[in-house]
Amino acid sequence: MIAGDDPLGWDTTAAADAYRDRDMRLAEKLIFPAVLRRLGRSPGPDRLVLDVGCGTGAITARLAGAGEWTVQALDPSADMLDIARADRPHPRVSYRLFDGRTLPWLADDSVDGAVCGLVYCTDPDDDRLAALTAEIHRVLRPGTPYLLADLNPAATGVGFSTLRHGEPGALYTDGDTVPTRLRLRDGTTMTSATHYRSLDRYRSFLTEAGFPAPTVDLPTLPVDGPAQDAPAETRTAPYMILTTRA
Ligand SMILES: C[S@@+](CC[C@H](N)C(=O)[O-])C[C@H]1O[C@@H](n2cnc3c(N)ncnc32)[C@H](O)[C@@H]1O
């Protein structure tokens, strides 16, 4: 994949391959169950949920499987979508390349839920994310949920067992680029860049798009063993899950 083939002009080949190999244990315990719990199982056949920024399809697979939703899984990276289609096909899932900003094929009030996991932290462009949030609000039926899961901005610099976003002791403000280290399944690490936004900034993306202020979940893991050996994710939430409704 050359950079010009992706709608955002990013070359995502290496990132997509590395992302396929990441250690997903924390996300599997702390993000995916909370998203499914908050969203609930599909209330009926053919109920449509969007997985916006689906990447390699990890959340998509759970929404279609245990959640029994029909899923449109959208991403601006053709490389991520290639992996998702190969690794996580499902009869109720359609994967679709889009521009990360607009949803012109979807009518107003035509979607029953939307999920967006670890996307805002990867996109440096506030204007694009504001437009995307407004589009998600436009296509959701009134009263249906939008779940936005992302890195917890209050946890920069904390060394979790599978990731660390930010340097220990460093302070970040809105718009800063944050070095982010991810553990891969073979025990090696990769470093990439994420983009810091405060919780207030996330709230304003939502309220400026027309959503009410979200509820905020900050899940941690229970302590399992001697307290002095407990990993950081038993004390501090690596991720946050914001829930609001159109
Ligand atoms: C860290 S991955 C997360 C993938 C998946 N949601 C998950 O939780 O496993 C971030 C994804 O967001 C996508 N992305 C970046 N900017 C986006 C935007 N403006 N709209 C939608 N997706 C975007 C990237 O291409 C990438 O696939």
C-alpha cells in the first residue's frame, strides 16, 4: 500500500502489520466487555451499529458475535481493512473504506448505535474529528448510544503491562504528540505516536456535535495476588469509555 491510496494520505502498512501482532490482553479485559455491556445485545434482527475506525476488526468481531449486531465497520486505512477482512470475516459485518470524516451513504436517523475505539488518540486533526462526531450524531436515531473508548488522558506516563502512553513525569496539553509504546505478543515493543486530548476536550467534541455530556467509565483490573506485585492497571485505568446518546 502506498500512502496516496489511503483517504488520509497516511502510509499505514507497517502500523497495520504491527497492530495485528499487538498484545490485546488489557483491551480485551478493559474495553471490549465494557463496550458490549454499555451497548447491550442487538434489540432485534438487522439492527445496525457502526464500528468507526474498526482497524483490524477486534471490536467489530465482538459486536457481530456476542452482540448479535449487524455491523458496518469503517476505517480510512485500506491496510487495516485488508487485515480485518482476512482475519475477522462475519456474515453480519461489512467492512468499508471511508474518509474518516463523512458518512454520506447513511441517511439521517438511520443507525441504532455507534462505537469508536482508540481512534481519536490516533488522529491529529481536530477539525476532522469534530466533523466525524457531528456525522455520527446525524446518522444515529434519537436516543441511541454512542460509545467512545480511548486512552485515559489522566494515565500518561504510567507503565501498564501492555502499553505506556507518554513519558513518566511529562505533562501534556491538548494537541501534544505523545510517544506511545505498545507490547507485541512476542514480548517485543513498538513505539508510535498518539495525540493528547484532555477529558474536557473529548467532552467538547461530543457536546459541540449535539450529544449530551457523556458518562465516564474508568475500568481497572482487580488485584490478583500480593498487592506489592499488582500491575499498574489495578490502580489506574489505562482506558476510558465515554457513553452518550444521540
Ligand atoms: C489504534 S487503531 C484502533 C482500531 C480498533 N478500533 C480497535 O480498537 O482495535 C486506530 C484506528 O483508527 C483509524 N482512524 C484514524 N483516524 C480516523 C478517523 N478520523 N476516522 C476513523 N478512523 C480513523 C486508524 O486507521 C486505525 O485503524
